[in-house]
Amino acid sequence: MSTTSKPSTGQSSTGQSSTGKPSTGKPSTGQSRWGLTIPLTGLPLAEHREIVEGLSALGYTDAWSAETNGTDAFTPLALASQWDPGLRLGPAIVPVYTRGPALLAQQAATLAGLAPGRFVLGIGTSSDTIVERWNGIPFEEPYKRTRDTLRFLRKALAGEKVKEEYDTFAVKGFKLDNAPATPPPVVLAALRPGMLRLAAREADGAITNWLAPEDVGTVRGEIGDDLELIARLFVCPTDDAEEARAIGRWMIAAYMTVPVYRAFHEWLGRGEALRPMNEAWAAGDRKKALEVIPDEVVDDLIVHGSPERCRARVREYVDSGLTTPVLAIVPGGGLSQPEAVRALAPTAG
């Protein structure tokens, strides 16, 4: 079994790590990162150019994609790499099951070539719904599969020929024709202690999701203070708290009934608060499941309020130890998506 160790991520004055890899921490200016999720909800990818090409000027440092049941993770980043050459780019995340290891390495190398020194590869297990129910792939041994994929990618993206028997798959003589001159950092989606510790030992950062500012310290307790911590934050810029909570309840019910997220919030201490929702959902009573989600849980997990209040709330996460907030804008408050992007930018106030 491969025992590839994590490279150093110490940042030099040039913004490169001591290994020559791009730093995954704060920008070399010392200012906090401020990311945006692309594509924006309800806006076709083909209509994103005007928005994306202005993100750096608004103070955004990162653009992160996702992969569930909409666009794939890589195409939006390929476009963004040409639309705004100042952005750091990454998928949050690409499932380790739904592509073969070699194909995953090829797509990562392609993006690293399009955005030299600006691409970060985010990988993770995803969920049993996406992997097994939607793609017909057994969702087995997620920890080992993620670990094995990470170790394979380290070798492949460094240009090595890989012939290895891993616990969850085997690779027989694969070598990239276009290995990037600077291998991209690899960050892991991690929701509980085991995966968080794997990220701390062998990856360049950890990605998490659905947490409150006070949860950041719990996550940091597993990974330490130095590892980059990335989190997607759902932001609904509206002064109408009831509107935001109604939207938030639907989102929470959709996510927190998935086993990996349910376990995550049990670990964070919200198990009892969410137990009535999970029981109603399991019984098929969707209406009741929404009704019994406490306001406090919604307010913890959904950033809402005026754009000024939302920006202040995001900074609470950063002050609590989050390295890279990645805003996922939830429509609300009568703002169009382009208006919300501008209103939530760090330079807006």
C-alpha cells in the first residue's frame, strides 16, 4: 500500500509553498479569502461570463463548483479559468466513486494546465444518494476509497507511472501525458473526525459544509490550526427572516436526512434538535419534518439578513478559524443573482 505523506504547505513570500506548490492558505497579501459558488442558482452557465470576469475586482479570491445533479464540477471551472485569471479555482467536491482514478487525474491535470498555480482539487465521498442511488455504484468503504484516491492522485499528478494495488482499487501502469509542472493541492471533504484527521495527515486542506461559526472550533480540534479549512456557506440576503427560514427549512431537510450529514450534526451536537425532523421524514411526513426544524437551527446554518449583516456573519466564521468561506447564494430579498454577488462582495462594505 502506498504511504504517501503530505507535502509541506508553508507559504513563502511569493505565494508558493516550500515544495513549489501553490499555497492553499490565505492570499499573499494577507487578506482573507472570499469565495463564490458557481454556477449561480437559476442562472444558465452560458450566462455567467459577465459575472465571473468581474469577481476579482469585487474582492472575491476563489470560485468553487459542486457536483450533485446539475452541472459537472469541472466545466464551470474551465470557463472561469479564462474569464477571470485572478481567481483560485476548485471543485467542492468531486466524488471519488463516480470517475475512475485515471480519469479523475486527467481532468485535474487539464484544469491545472488551464489555471497554472490556481487550481485546487477537492475530492470526497459525496453521499450514498449520489453514488449509489443515482449512479448505481456501491457506496462501500468510503474512508478507504478516499484515502486510496488521494494517494493515487499524489503520484499521478506528480507525473509518476502508477502501478499499485490499493485496498479499494488497482491501477496498472497509468501515467499522465500532460502532468502539470506544478501539481495542484488536493483537499478532502471531511465531516467527521476520521476523515478530518486523514485530511490533516495527508491532504493540503479540508472542506466542510453546513456548519455554524461556533462549529468551526470543533472541526479545528481535529485538524489543528494550520491546515486550510474551506466551507460552503449558504447565504440568503433578505431582511425577511421568515422568508429565509422557509427556504432554509427545505434545504436543511434535504441535506440533514442524508446519513452522512445526519451523523455530522449528531457529532456537532444537533442530534436532539434535529431528531423530530428525522423521525417525521422517515415516517414520510414531509410537512411535519419541515415544521419541527427549530428556528435556532436554521439561523445557525443559514446566513441571512441584509447584505451587510450577511457579510458580517461570514466574517464571524473567519474570526472563528475558517480559512476560506465559499458563499452559495440562495435567492431571496428580491435581489437578482448578479445584484447579490455585488452586494455580498467583501469590497461592498
